[in-house]
Amino acid sequence: MLYASLECWRTTSDIIKNLECRHDTQQRIITNDYLEVPEFPGVYAVGDCASITDHHTGKPYPQTAQHAIREGNVLAHNMISVINKKEKKKIKFDYKTKGMMADIGKRNGVAIIFGIKLHGFIAWWMWRTYYLANIPTISKKLEVMIDWTFHLFFKRGVAMIKRFIAEPGLISSWNEEITKNADHSLIKTS
């Protein structure tokens, strides 16, 4: 399964790399400030496949979810502007990273928020709080809170799921075995 996932990723990368447009050193599609591919009017690139220059640093924006979400919002606005023939209302993508956080396990985390470096329990707690705040529905938030609370007191279990492939004739022999060993006192006949 992992091999198939990696193969899909490689294929996607090859598709992006082989497009007839300009690419950066990481083979991402170079866009202008409006997220458009300059060589192809009406074509946009966002997310992992796009190289959008951050004019504050002169480097491409990082390939993170917080950037992709904001890119999507700008893209939607710009596409609507083009559809409504109000191209002068398009907006440039300009986003300053608020920070980065990661859960590194065992109630530890690392974070850089507005330039302040944090680690340990406080970074872990902030990551969880932010994650919980961004879950879309109250029922899902409650489900995650209950799960997290439960796992504060009990270790997570590891379950191994084995794939079952039935051989011809095996199921019928199992049915015979189950029938033979069944407790007939529990079976009601009418």
C-alpha cells in the first residue's frame, strides 16, 4: 500500500514537472502574485504544486496547509472577479505566517508563534487547542475532545487487522463446523 501511495506521488510530481510552463528548482509551477501561471491566461496553481514568491523574504511560501488554505481563498476571489468581468478587483496573495506547531508525542510539542519559540507541554497544549478550534462541527469537536480525554488516562491500543481471503470450499466447511458445534438449546424452532 505504501508503495502504491509513493508511486502515485511520483506520478503526480512527474505530471507537474512535465507541464510546459516555468518551474522553480523544486519543479513547482512558478506563479505571479495573483496565483496565475503567467504563460497561460486563466490557468492557476496553488498548494504543493505552486511556487509563489513571498515578497517579504524573497523565497517561495512553504508548502503547508495554512498557506494552501489562504491561497485557495485568494484563488476563489480572483476567479470570481474574472467570471464577473471585474479583473481589476483581483487581489494579490500576501500572507505572513503566524507560526508553526507540531505534536511530537508524549504530551510534548514544538512551536514558533509570532516569532516566539515554545516547546514541551505548553506547545503541545497550544497545538491541540488550535486543532480543536479548527474542527468544523460541534459534534466532531466533542468527539475529538472525548477521545483525547479518554486517552489522557488510558494508553492507546494497537490493533492488527489481518486481511482475509477465503479459499473456495473453506466457507462451506466452516458453516458445517459451526452447525455441528452449535448449542442447539439456543436455537428456537417454530
